[in-house]
Amino acid sequence: MNHAKPFLKWAGGKRQLLNEIEKNLPPDISKTRQIDLYIEPFVGGGALLFYLLSNYSVKKSIINDINPDLILAYKIVKLYPEDLIKKLKIVKKEYLSLPYEERKEYYYNNLRNKFNELKINYSKPDTKLSIEKVALLIALNKTCFNGLYRQNNKGEFNVPIGRYKNPRILDEENVRRASTVLKNTQIFYGSYDSIKIPKEPKTFVYLDPPYRPLTAVGFTKYSKEDFNDKDQKQLAGYYKKLNKDRHYLLLSNSDPKDKFFDTLYKGFNIERVSAKRYINSKANGRGNINELLIKNY
Ligand SMILES: C[S@@+](CC[C@H](N)C(=O)[O-])C[C@H]1O[C@@H](n2cnc3c(N)ncnc32)[C@H](O)[C@@H]1O
């Protein structure tokens, strides 16, 4: 099988949690290692998506996210891996040949400003511009501070340069593998509740929304929109609606002290698992914390 992994670092990435998630897959899927339809409405970097596509027999999948640049990246990786690799090879060569001070200039002018100036019509994207935009997104993601994706209120990517000696701007083989495993994946941009979930049996829906912050200053801003308690409650309503359609549902979230999710998902199966977290830039945001896996099976 083709082993692909996420081609972007993404806040809330689930690589540290894959073991625990695998232990908590629907029993039917664990036994047969087959999934007829896999759906991930908040795909982010897609750690579980790539793991399942690489290690299970997944007939079809549907992914979605509200971040248009991220979704454009999935489409370009799927359809134009070689053109993307060509572009990234040039950036990689130029960037790595520079000393740190000059890399800074390159980062702000040739990557970040260019990325922000390159406007895409997301509903009808031009292929050539999209390949350029995605190459810049990947290069920024690998060279910026902590691999964050953050925008100011004008919608501009505003993360500063990170301090990497030898950033991995291009993993050529992984781009090719990702492209191959995505061949039966439909890719959508929008809010999670805008995707049509077919009533096919054995559909497995994994929901990984922005985490409810453990403290008031937690990181939940992925795009211009926030995901607050009201959104978490709406999502629970959506979960209950899908539950009626008898899909397999797995949702992950943080484990806040006030038992917010125990109340919201009363009657479902709530597992507490331990995970390493790296995205928080404060020292006390690292280390092992509990996360919740909420199942309807
Ligand atoms: C916790 S991350 C998912 C991380 C992912 N599982 C991974 O392994 O990288 C949450 C994602 O939800 C997206 N998002 C936020 N609000 C959304 C909404 N209303 N509908 C769909 N996606 C949304 C964010 O852009 C972000 O990529």
C-alpha cells in the first residue's frame, strides 16, 4: 500500500493521537479493515485521513474544511502533484541557499507578501495561479513559526518566520503518495454542515472541530471565524442528527474541567485518552493532556 502522511503541519493535528483513535475505531472497521465511505468534515492536515487511506481499504472518502487555501492545497496535490513539485523545488533551492538574514527577506517578500497578493477565485480557481498559491502555502507552512496558519482581520496570512536550520520545504515522494491515495476522495470547501452525507451503510464520520480552549486564551482561530461554545452546541445537534441516520460517529475534543462535553454528549460513549500536544507556543501548553473521543458505538 501507498503510505502517505499530511503534507502540511496543522494546528490540532492528530498524529499524536492516531494510536488511541485506532483503538477506538468502529469494531466493524477494526475487524474488516474496510471502510465503504469515510467522511471528515473538519479535515485540517488530515492525519487520520492519510492514515486510513494508507492502511485500510477505503472505497470512497469525502473531506471538507472552512479554510479555502487548505482545500485548494488538497485539490492541487490530488490533481497536479508534478507541477506543484516543480514549483516547490525552485523555492526550496532558492531558500536553502541563503544565509538566515537573507532568508528573512525572502520569507517576507517572496513567500508571505506574494502569497497574500495572489488572489484566487475559490469557486472557479485558475489552475496555474492555484498551483503557485499552494506552493507558497506549503513553503510558508514549513518555514513559518510553528507551522501555524493565522490571518489578520484583512484576511492576510501574518505568521512570522520560524527558526529552522534546514526546513523540509519539499517531501517529493510524500506529495506523490498523497496524490495517489486521494484519488477516490471528494474535496469540499465550506462549513461542516454544508456537505451532503449520503445515507450509505457503514459510513464512518470523524469530526475533529476546533478544540474548546482549556483556558480563556486557547488557540481556536484557524481562519477569520472563531469556534465558540455556541458552535460546539450546534455541532452536538448535528452529531445527534447524524446519529439518527445510523452512521458511525467519532468526535474528538479537549477535556475541559467543567465537563461541558459530558453534558452535551450525554448518552454517548465518551473515552478519555492521553495525547501529546505541541502547537501551543507556551511551555505549559506542551506535554500530556487528556482529550475526549466521543463515539456513538
Ligand atoms: C482541530 S482542526 C482539525 C485537525 C485535523 N484533524 C488534523 O489532523 O490536522 C479543525 C479544522 O476545522 C476547520 N474549521 C473550523 N471551523 C469550521 C467549520 N465551521 N466548518 C468546517 N471546518 C471548520 C479549521 O479550518 C481546521 O482545519
